[in-house]
Amino acid sequence: MTKINYIYATFERKIIAFGIDVILITIILFPISNLLTILFFGPENTPVVEATQSLSQAKNIDFWMFISTMFKVAGSTKNLIIQFILLVCVLTYFMSFWVKMGASVGKLIMRCKIVDADTYQAITTKQAVKRMLGHFLKGVLP
């Protein structure tokens, strides 16, 4: 069996690839987020509309009252459901591209590929889930 020498992607290429993915995900999820917000809150009762209507009252509010209000809005069950749906979309984006294409769109543009460390073949769905779990825990745990 012929051994293929792969060159590992540099940190800079990985960061640029991730930046491309973030921009693409933002472009895709922004309208989805707005649609979900309208579906859950109605077109006239979205938190953005309520915040805009409250701007005139903002002169009389202190910083900590503003922060507590934001946590109440962000912590509502409807907002948590919307955030969960968006999280599932992001996870699906990365894992499906990793399994089907061997890289996310950003990595494809930067000519990087995700392969199994032992076989140099495309990763499996199980490996993609483990990889995503590792990324998620790395971002959550100190």
C-alpha cells in the first residue's frame, strides 16, 4: 500500500475557512431566524419591535435593569426553542458537509480536507458526531 504524505492545514487557513463558514451560516440563518421569530411571536410582537418601541423609555433605565430585561427576553421558552432550532441547523451544516464532501464550504474554498487519521479516507457519520461533540465541549468547558 502506498503511503500518501498529507500536509496539515495551517492555523491561518483553518481560521479563514471558519470565517467563511461563519459568514455563510449567518447569511443562511438570518432569514430563517427572522421567519421563526415572526412565527413564534407574530409580526407585531417580536422582541425587536418591542425593543424599538421602548427606545423612548430607555433614557430612564439603568444598565442593570437593561441587562435583566434582556435576560428575560432571551430566556423565554420561545426564544430558547428558536435558538435550539438554529443550533441544530448549524450542527447539520457542518456534519453533513464533513461526511458528504470531506470538508465544510470554508474548508473546501481554502483547499482543506477532513480525513480519518488512520486510513486517510473520508470520515464517517459517527466520527463527525464525535468531532462536533469535541468542538462543542471545547467551546463550553474551560
